[in-house]
Amino acid sequence: MHKGDDIPRVAASAPMAEAVEEMTCKRLGMTCVLRPDGRLAGIITDGDLRRLIGRHKAALLKRTAAEGMTAGPVTIGRSVLATEALNLMERKKITSLVVVAADGLVEGVIHLHDLWRRRWFDEGPRPRPPIRMILTDVDGTLTDGTLAVLPDGEEIKSYHVRDGLAVLLAQIVGLKQGIITGKRSRGLEKRAERLKITELHQGVVNKLPVFEEILSRHGLRPEEVAYIGDDLGDIEVMRRAGLAGAVADAHPTVRKAAHYVCSERGGRGAYREFVEFIITARINGTGSTRNSRPSSIEPYKNHRRDA
């Protein structure tokens, strides 16, 4: 549960610009709207913002949070179990719950992402084999998708230092890593060489056969491999991998296919977040993948900013 200063909140009289800033800073896809006495008046979500922008355009920023909020949101008390909260989110198809005390004061906010992490670690009827290899896309995943083209036609991409460190962290704990990308880049070859990533596959149109070939060469089962991507070309591999990850700004179809959706965008530390998620699972001794995708996973399976 997010408590104290981590709770996104604005006064009902605050301008919508302040609400947007609070949502951006706290990164939970919502903000609480409080009455003058501190009690919950309503919430504003990312979905609310999209609808309001479509209706009011730039004039929205001149309105108050009270005018843009959803009044009477779904709330829970502190004594509610995590599984109950998760079931409630599933029924209501929402991504956050405000925890409210008996006197109406806000005690915290629970996000779908938090509950999904807990479910991933704590549940599952059968033992889950540990992830032994992580494969990743490049453009839009290790990069933000932006390309700078030089006069000779060579494309320049930028990578985040946190993702490079993630490669080293994974190597330290014994995780194999590889890259499967649709483009070719001499710069990527150099970066992979520096990071000691030998499984580098460029210019791949159909990624699934390459994925299967990598598994065969390393003697791995699909459920022992994690894959993270951002676009439609990654879907087939994601559906085959034991753990499928998506960056925060991935295509909506990719997000729906993922077991884990990062809070970070492509090229901004998403790979680091994905690696840390897997390493944490290994440390906890719970494994990091299910043997099969649960049939009831769709409504709550990941952290979704577009809910």
C-alpha cells in the first residue's frame, strides 16, 4: 500500500493542472481528491483525463479537481485482505483502490501493480521453474524507439545506463541473456559486445523460429525463458515464453499479452525493472513464471495505465 507522501492527492478546489502534475509525479495513474476536512471526495484517473480532454480540450486546465473527479469511488478498509482487494478490482475492472479509515480519511492507495506482484510471488498451484534466460527486443524496448539517421544511412540509437547495469546484474546471478530485433545496427553490435551478450540476432522478421532455436541450443524449456517487448512483432514469442514482459508504453495488444507490464517506458529503464522483478522472484525462492496462464488473468493481470 502506498502511504503518507506517496499518496497522490489534491484538494477539491485545486486546478486540474495541479491534479495532472500530482498524477504525473506519483505515477499511480490516479489521484485522490480531498474535501477541506481531508475526507475523500472522489478520484481522477488517467481514463477520466482522456475523457475530459476530449470533452473540454485546453479549457480543462481552467476547471477544478472537483469538476473533473469521479465522485463516490470504490474504496476499502485497512482490514481487507489482499486477495479480497484483487477480487474486487477484477469485478469492477479498476486498477486502484483507495484505503479509507472509518472516519473517511484516506490511509493509502493500493494499485493493481502491487497486488499483481504479490499474486505472482505467492500464488500458483504448482511449482514454477525459475527463469534461466531473458530475451529482449531492442527498438522501443531497450530504446525509446527514436532513430537519428546519419548522412551515410547509419541509424543512431540511445540506450539507458540503468538497462546496461541490469545486464550486468543478470550476469552476476547467472541469468543468460539475448537480443532478437528486426533491425540491424553496428552500434548495437558494439554495445552487445561490450555487455558480453553473445546471443544477438538482428534483421529478424519472424522472431519465433529464432526463439525456438535459442532454446534448443541452450537446452531450455519455454517456461524457463522470459521475453520483453513493445510491439506486435513480439506477440508470438511472448505467448510462447514462460514470462512475458511489456514496457509501459507498449502497444495495447502487447500489454494485454504480457504477464508483467513495467511502470517504466522503453529506453527509460524498463529492462532494468523487468530484470529486478525476475531476480527478486529468484531470491524469494518462488520462481518467476507460471506453468500456464491462468484463465481468469485478463482483468487484473498487469499494471495498466489505460484502464
